[in-house]
Amino acid sequence: MAANLYSGHNKTTSSVYVFVIIGLCGFFYLLGTWQRSGFAKGDNLALEMTKTSAKCNSLPNLNFETHHNGENIDESTKVRDFPPCQPIFTDYTPCQDQKRAMKFPRNDMIYRERHCPPQEEKLKCLVPAPQGYVTPFSWPKSRDYVPYANAPYKALTVVKAKQNWIQYEDNVFRFPGGGTQFPEGADAYIDQLASVIPIDNGTVRTALDTGCGVASWGAYLWKRNVIAMSFAPRDNHEAQVQFALERGVPAVIGVLGSIKMPYPSKAFDMAHCSRCLIPWGTNAGKYMMEVDRVLRPGGYWVLSGPPISWKVNYKSWERTMEDLEEEQRNIEETAKLLCWDKISEKGEMAIWQKKMNSESCRPAENTPGVEYCSNDPDDVWYKKMETCITPGGSNGDVTQYKPFPERLYSVPPRIASGSIPGVSSDKYMKDNKLWKKRVNGYKKFNSLIDSGRYRNIMDMNAGLGGFAAALDSSKLWVMNVVPTLAETNTLGVIYERGLIGIYHDWCEAFSTYPRTYDLIHANSLFSLYNDRCNFEDILLEMDRILRPEGAVILRDDVDVLMKVKNIAESMRWDTKLVDHEDGPMEPEKILIANWRYSCFKEDKSSPDCSIPETSGDALPEEQEQNQPNVNWLSNINKIADTIFSAQPWTVPWTTRTILQRLPSYFVYNIYMCGFGGGLLLRCPSWEDVLKGTKKGID
């Protein structure tokens, strides 16, 4: 009887085991399918992109159907190899090259403007980082410290020593926050501004800093939720814009000379000059008229330094009283002509405010000596600056901007008024939702996007600014670039949202130093420039401005991206093609890449091929104290990278690819089923477990 009961019990238990094992097989099959679908190990690529392995092809190539395998790519791009440039090009800025600049006239600062090399003189090599280059500090520490090796120029530490611009300490540059007009620090200076200008309530969001130095003004405005676009020329104050970008502050190489600034009309809430050496009182007020073009109605202009308070300071400025008096008189007359009201003058600082409705006070068009601009105020690329007043338009001067951050997603005035062809309020709202979805998709395969690892970000084809708006964070900023070839001029909309940007033609080099952006994004950029200029020139420029270990996200038609991928791999980029957020059947794909600086040469001891060290958030003395922990964490990271090295499967679901994956699924599931079943067979029955538990309690 006991034997029969035992036999029946075994049959029941065996049946349970069979069902459990079948269930486990099904579960692990579904788990394997999900893992290979591209949504399971979203952080794998992020892990790959932060490794410092010297292996350049760590990301496997993907298998495509015949029409996606790159067979139609031009043979000239298949085999081209791009060597590293000579070390003398470490800080090469193609359109602001010092030798080329000396060939141009010096009047109106023409020689400091953009002068790009012709096609036959463009470099076809990869700009190297300086020896000893390290990853910049994270924000906000980067505001105050920059590794010396990244910008090894000490001239400003001597020239500006008394003004607290920059100091050199233990292989690190320290930025105390001082400036020529605020040697005691930018915070106190901004507090003085805030006593007149509503800086802290979101009314002032976008600012323009002309002749920015090392951009301490913009750096300290950031914590007040104001974003400044800073510019300065590449002149005898070597590397000032490079320092600004190394600090994590938006800046470009530029000058107020003979060409209009590359910004749209009515873009900035505030413009600023702190002893910027721009001759505002000359050229019949032309430079002030250009500032008026980019200053929104109700915006503020701050002039700090000469000639303000000239009666007290003319001796220290080493200028005559007559000269300074004439300059200030010319400034005051031009400001009146532009309908700017002086609302404050204290010490060496004066503040003007542009009237909300300037048309009501400006002289009539037929007034002698007054000329109004007749050209499109947003058509500025390589256009000569004119001595004329930009009209306010029928409704432009009475537009009320909402405070930030409300204005980030509210309908911009240009769209609400129908000024942007083909873009309605409804289309704008849909674009915002689309980019939120896309950015969430990006974060699945790169979790570093909003972690603080990427501070300086560029969108090469910004559209309505949806990408930047979806990323909005105090940890980062986005340079929104609107190509001059774009069908619709949307840069004004971007500024109305409280974001910043610039016009640019990607057939030319960007106005920045090498290694100044952590993440570069481009939507349909290569389709836009197809047959306009060489893809390799655009990619080489991206390589120049991307920081070592930086990331690239490109989305475009798959055939276009296959061409780009081929060139990028010849530049030693790690690349991976992933599917559209809506699935593999979409013709648009996403190309993910990162810049492997250690892959310049096989000889890793070469100065232009050394692997960048990571400075993290520690200063040199802090790094020495924390070194054992850093090594321990590094070893753990290497182990984790080895274990989680599998990449999501992102190729289309076709008969061919499914058959390719079946063997791996079979082995994977047999192993897991055997493992799970073995555990169950080694365990006592549930009845025995319960009996043992009851016995232990008794």
C-alpha cells in the first residue's frame, strides 16, 4: 500500500517537474527573444563607449539584406584611410587659421573673421589631442578647473594676473571668476546687474557676450538659469574660447567686424560688453545697429568699461578726455536713434533697454541721415554688416515672451504668427512629442546622455529645437545649428524657446577649437548635404570637434547611413547601426558611433596615440588620495564589460536573419532548461520540504 502511494506520489511529482521544465523553457525562450530584440541590454553600448580598450572594432558589424550591405558605395570611400595629422595641428581651427588671417585687411577686423581653406587645401587627416590630454572635469567643477594638458597655454595667467581671469596651480588652470571689469568675481558683478535687470525670474533667458574672454560672465549666469552665447576672436589672447568650452560654457570663435553675426533677429534677451574693445562709437553706430538687430524688443544692452565714467578713469585708460567724450556722445546718439532708453549708469557700467514698441519712437524713413534695412534680417550668412536700422515689423515689437522655462514648450511667437512657412502650432506640438520619444529611445542604448558625462552637446541640424528641448537639464547645454541649406529658417524659433544656436554651412569648418563637444547629434544632415559637399569633409570636421571618447548619434535614410558608416570606420570610429524607434521596417535608421582616440596608431607609446586618462571630479592631489579606489573600480568595470559584452540584435526580422539566430537560441535555451531542470531534480519534493519545516517547528 505504501509502495503504491509512493509510486503515485512519484508520478504526480514527475508531472509537476515536466510542466515546470516546459514553463522554464518557454520563459527562457521569451527572455532570449526579448534580449535580442534591442530593448533588453540598453546600457551595453554605453558601457562599450566608455571603455578605453585599444581594440577599434569592438562593436560587431550587422547583417543586412542585399540592398543594405553597402555594395553600391563608391569605391573611393571604401578604401580611403585617414592618418593622424602632425602634432602642430593639435589646436587647428581651419577657418580662423592665423597664417591665412594675415593675408587679409585689418580694417574692421576683417582678418579676424572666417576665412576657410579651399577644397584643395583642406586637411584629410585626424586632428590629434595634445600629449597628456585627460577627460575634462564634470560640471560644475569644470567651471572652476581645467586640466593644463588640455589647453597648455599660460600666457593669460601672466597678462590677466591682476584681473583674476585665470591662474595656474599644479597642472590645473583655476578660474576664480574674475574679469577685467569684475576682478573680485562675476557673482557680485551679476548681482549688480540683477538690481536693474530681472535676471532671476526667467524674463531674461538668452544672453550674448561680445568679446567674452574666458566666458566667466556666462559661466556664472548658468546657475541663474540664463544661457549665454559667448564669442571672442582667435587673437593674441590665445585659447580664450578654448578655455570657455573646456569649462563647459557655450562659446564660439567670432568677432564683430564687417560681417553680420550668425544669429537671427530678435534672438537675445540681453547683450553684454565688458571692456570688449569693440569701438561702439565709430562707423556711424554700425556695431550698435547690429546688436539692435539681434536684441529682442524689451531686451537689455550692458556696456561696462570705456567710455562709461570717462571723467574719472581717462588717466588709467591712457586716453584723452576729448576722445572718450566723443565716443560716449556717439554711443548716446545712436542709442536714442535705436529707441534704447538708458535705465542705469553706476560707476563704469551703463544699461540700456530697447523699447517694446520701438516703431513708435523711431524717426520716419524719409528723415535725413536715417536709413532702414530692406533685406531679410535673418539672412546673415557671410552678409556684409550695414549701417541701417532693422525695422521692428508689424507685430514683432509688441510680442511678449513668456518666462523660462514656460517658453520652452509654449508656441513660439514666430510660429503663432504664421511667420514660419509650413509650421503650424499643431505641427510644432507634434514635433515636441516626437523628439521626446526619440530622446527616450536614445537613452535606451546610451544611458550616459543625461548622467552629466556629456556637457557640451551639438545638434548639427536642429530643426525646431525639439532634441535640445527634450534634453533640457542643468547638467548640459546644446548648440543648435541651423544649416544655411535648410529649407526652413527655424533658428529664430529656437531662440524664442529659450535655447541658443547658430547658422552654419557644414561644407565648411565650424568656428570652434578641436575637442570641444562631448556628444554630436544630426538628423537627416547627410541627406541634406548629399551632392552638395563631400561626406568625408563633414565627418572629418565632426572628428575634429568631438572629444576623445565622445559619442555621435546620426539618424538618416539607411542607404545614406551605410555610406557614412563606411567612411566613419575608416576614421577608426566604433559604429553600430540600430533600428528606428518604430521598428526595423522603417527605412530611417540610427547610426551610433564613438571616437576611439587610442586607435590612432598601433604604437600606443606614440605621443599622438596615448590613451586619455580620466580626471573625473578630482583635482591632482585628490586623485592621488583616491588612486586605490579608482584602480579597484576600474577592475570591476573591466569584469562587467566582459560579462555584458553582448550587443542587442537590431537587424530586420527576415527569414535569413531568423535562421541565422535559431542555432544560438537553441543552444541558449537547452543550457538554461538543463540548468533549471537540474536544480529542480536535485531538490526534495514540496511535501518533504513542508514536512521538514513542520518537524523543525515541533
